[in-house]
Amino acid sequence: MRFAVVDIETTGGFPQQHGITEIAIVLMDGSTIEGKYATLINPHQLIPPFIANMTGISDAMVANAPSFKTVAKNIYTLLHDRVFIAHNVNFDYSFVKYHLNNAGYNLQSPKVCTIRTSRKVFPGLKKYGLGYLTRELGIQIEGRHRAGGDALATAQIMQLILEKDGLPIIKDLLKKDALLKNENGE
């Protein structure tokens, strides 16, 4: 199974109103990391101060970065034939799918959430947020709240999930997601 572990930074919480400021993709072939892609993106809107403070990404940093439409083909090519993996996958997937669609690309990747999967593979933890989970699993995050650091940490979580025989759980989650899509007529 081939995975694309994705993390994004944005200007807010709604894809229809907010832009992506950074994206990172870690490509995995089974449990091995086989490639990485990361870029800042000009969202063509101001980054709110609280987000700039959290991520360290400023308006000046993205001023000369490519627009999403400029990098959309490359992003789609990296994602379209892989399972889309993210920590809180619905957030990242909704943004990437929406912005790819605006650029003329229809992403229909199966998706898996490392929060849901971690709850099944590593039961009994107090929390499953990225910061807490990585500390519990002994994973160092270099560049917390930056797409590259968070995507790499999420890829390392995936490696641990797979080492703990998590592939059947992932396949079960994918099957349930496909059934739900069929029931909803997607």
C-alpha cells in the first residue's frame, strides 16, 4: 500500500474562505519513506497574527511563494494514486481537495486519520493530539506547527502503527470509509 502523509498550514479553518500557506507531503511505500515534498504557498490573503505566531509563517515569508494553482499539478501527481494520511485527516483533506478542485484537479484519494488509527493501535493514552502522541511514542518533532516537521512526525507515527501490525486496522478503516461514501452516493 502506498501512502502520502500530508500536513498543511492555513490562514484559518474553512477551505472556502481561507488559503493554504504551506504544504508538506511525505511519500511512503509501505512503511519506508521514499520521498518528501514541501513548499510555502502564497494564500493571497493576510495571515492572522495568532496563526503567524503559532506557525512562524509571516506574510513576508509567503509574499514571493508560488500560488496554490502554480503547484497544484505537482501536488495532485504526488497524491492521486496513494492513500491520503494526516493527523486529523478531514481538515487537511478538505483544504487540499477544495484548492485542487479550484485549480482543475479532482482528488478522490482514500484517506486515513492517524488520530483514529492511533486510538486503536495505541489504546489507553490520555490524548491523541500530535504533540502529546509524539511525546508518548518518543518521536522528536523538528519544526512543530510547520508542515514539514508535522508531516514527518506523522509519517513516523505511521511507521510505528505499521510495525505494531496496524495494516489490518488501516484496511478496515478504508473499507468503512468506502462503504460510507457509497451510502452517501459519493
